[in-house]
Amino acid sequence: MGSAAACLCAGSPALAATAPNLGTAETFVVLGGSTVTNTGSSVLVGDLGVWPGLAIVGFPPGIVYGTTHAGDAAAQQAQSDLVTAYDNAAGQMCDTDLTGQDLGGLTLVPGTYCFSSSAQLTGTLTLDAQGDPNAVWIFQVGSTLTTASSAVVDVINGGSACNVFWQIGTSATLGTGTAFAGNILALSSITSNTSVSLSGQLLARNAAVTLDTITAVLCDAEAPPVSVLEIPTLSGSAMILLMSVLALSGFAAIRRWGM
């Protein structure tokens, strides 16, 4: 098994993976089909939406640095564009069949990798761009994608999480503490357990996206603004009163020490 993993490579340039066009879905860090539900202090950098469902629950306490689209025309168009992107990813020719292998411990160059059924990630998956900033990886998963706790997807040597696409035949589940890179395009649901960090997107076509204290940032987005403590402001009369109290307190202290 180790020798097979060592020689994994992309197909010829004519068969190289190409990035699906996400259209208007490109601005969504999370897009659900039925509902989006959050627990805890999640932070999303990018747009949040759902369609044809209407319910987005858990914001607050979750924070969205972007626009929220609950069942509106923008979310509808994003879902339509997601279908197109999903079909494009699913239709690309498979370079290497990884069915039955755990992704953990592998180092993969750009290309299209396929699983006839489920895919599992335990440990670290390394995606080596080999110096090509336009390198693309597509993972075609027949049924479910599951990551173990503390799993990692690491894009190295000039690659971008923007160009990693996970086309999932049913549902994806990210385990606790997973550090994930890439855009998940799932036919059904996506579940992100506690303390997941994501550079990419969670896009579910027909079912729910469930989040629990996730930090999810569009791969090309700026970092969220640093929180600034709010300092209460006082009216003019309140400020005069405060200054008078401070002055009297100071005068009393001087008299006390002078005695």
C-alpha cells in the first residue's frame, strides 16, 4: 500500500483537472439546501445562505463577515450554479482510483482522484502543487467523506485551497479539530463538528449544513477584523459630573495626606 501511495501522480496534461466554475456560489462560505444550523461561537468569512429552505439558525452567537441570504434570489441562483459546478466536477475523468485507501499519509500531485464509495481521512493529506499556483485537485467520492478528529489537509508548494474540490455523492462529516482545505460540494448534507478550521467552502445541494464552533474562511478572503472593545460614551453633563467627582476625590485625598 505504501508503494502505491508513493507513485500517485496526475494524468497527462490533456487530462489535467480543471476547476469547476462556481458562478455566484463562489462568494458563499456556507450554503445549505434545507437549513443551516449553528451551535457555539462560529466565525464565517464569506456569504451565508440557504435555498430552497428558509431557516438559518444560530447566528448569533455565530458571526458572519459577509451577507446572509435566507431563501432569497441570490441563494437560489447560487444553488443553481452549485449544481452546474457539481456536475462538472463529477464528470471529469478520473486519473487515479483510491477506493479503499485512507487519504491520511498520502502526498498527491494535481489531478482527479476517485472513490467508488466512501472516503476517509485519518491524519494528514498533503497536496503538492509542485510550484504551480494554478494546480487543481478534484476528489470524486461516491458516497460519504469522513475525517477523523484532528485530521489535516495541507496544500503546499504554491498551491491554493481555492483549487481543491471535493465532490461528494451523499454527505460529508468533518471530525472534531479537523483543519480542512478545499471546497466541499455535497449532494446531501455537511456536518462540521467542534473546533473545525476551514479554508474553502461548505456547499450542500439538497440537505442541511450543521456547524459547531467552526472558523470558516473563503480561501481568498481577508482575515476577519480584530474585535475592538467598545468604550462607552458619556453625555456632556455626565462628563462634567464625573470630572467634578474626581476633582473632589482628589482634593479630599490631598487634605487627608496634608493633615
